[in-house]
Amino acid sequence: MKKENLRRRIAKKVEEGACVAFSGGVDSSLILKIAVEEAEKIGKKVHAVTFETKLHPVSDVTISERVAKEMGAVHTVMEVDEFQDDEIMKNPVNRCYLCKRLLFTTLREFAEKEGLKHILDGTNADDHGTYRPGIKALEELSISSPLAEYGFTKEEVRKLASELGISVSRRPSAPCLATRLPYGTQIDFTLLKRIEEGEEFIKSLGFEVMRLRVHSDIARIELPAHEFRDFISKRDEISDKLKSLGFHYITLDMEGFRSGSMDLHLNKKESGKE
């Protein structure tokens, strides 16, 4: 029943005119896949819009271009420079809210220009159980999040995406690069590029799910605990690479990979869980 309700909901939005905020991740890919299928039934095309920003991995654009083409969507890459917003660059605890507001205000302008009534995004039910201040911005701008609305968890999203033959159904999440820095740390483009290069190198060694968190000159690496042994066997080449990028101390986080680890020390008021 959930699947049918989801499809009906998206079909209605598409009929009235909709575009999809498309990162190339599994959540937005599932939304886009269903939207394209429903649009084809009524002779319409769906716009998939990908943000090209300085806070997101370059691979997002490359992957989104490929997946949008696979699905037959009209793909648009929209450049947005968060570095023009001084508040975002201070990396406050509500950075995600400020950033989402900037991105989706720009997308709302695009949608209105194209005569599209609705904007769909891939927020899922699990996102509402963690610290996601950006959701407030989506609500303020009337962005539709069908996966969250019908209670689809991340695992349910992956399962359905796999059933529909979506090529990125198992793609790991790729959050904004600012999540690699402690709140209050001034965001610097050069530093983000170093982090991105470090992560890409480690992933090239076979560690697909990982984060490179940076605390001053300390690089703290998170990856699933069952991969520790393999990681240690490659520690020399990883250390050499990260030191060449300017990180003086290289550490492996003994708690392993965990999404949102920079949010752990927020008090209840800051996290919105009061």
C-alpha cells in the first residue's frame, strides 16, 4: 500500500507540474524514477535539477548526469555559490538550514520560471529522526518530500530502488563536505578540496563507506569497524597521502563510521530535540 500511495502522490504532482531536486543519490533517484514513469503516461517530461556547489562533492554532478540520462529526465545543473553567504561560511549549528534555504530558494525561482508548481526532494523518514535543520527550510519553501510523507526508511528506499532497477540503489550517502568540520570552524574552499581528495583516495582503496573528519591539523577517519583490519594493512599509503595534503596527525576513530558524528555534542536546544 505504501508503494501505491507513493506512486499516486508523485503522479499527482507530476500532472500538476513538478521538478525533482536531484543529487544522484538513491533517495532522489527513486523519486525521479517514479516521476519519469508517471510523466511518460501523460506525455510529459520531468526536470531533474542538480546543484553544483562548493560544499558538495564534484562526483555528485557526474553521477547525477549519468543517472538522469538513464531515466530519460531533462537534466539541469544549477550553480549556487554558498561562499557568497558569510553566515554559511561561519559554519554555525544551523548551517544546513541556511544552505538549504539558499539552494531551494534558487530552485523555487527556476520552477516558477518553468511553470512548475511543485518541487520534489528525497528526504526520507529516517532523516526526521536525526539532526536535520535543513528540513525546516524545505517546509518553509513548501518543498514536497513524498518518501518522508509515507514513512519510507533508508533501507526501504534502497529495496524499492533495487526492485525498479535503479543503478545507484546501493550508493552510499554523500553529504555536504562541511559536515567534515566541527561547527564554528570557518569553512575554507582549499580545505574542503583537500578533504575531498583525501576521501577519494581512501575510497579508491576499497573503503566505500567512510568520512574524513578534520579537527585543525588532525584527520580523523571513520569507517565500518569490520574494515579496520584491512585499513591498518594499508595505513602507510593512507598516512603518506593525507600528510601530503597537509594533515599532520592521522587517526582512525575506534567507534567506527557513524553518520552525523559532528552533531553528537549539540545540546537539546540546538538540535531541536528539546
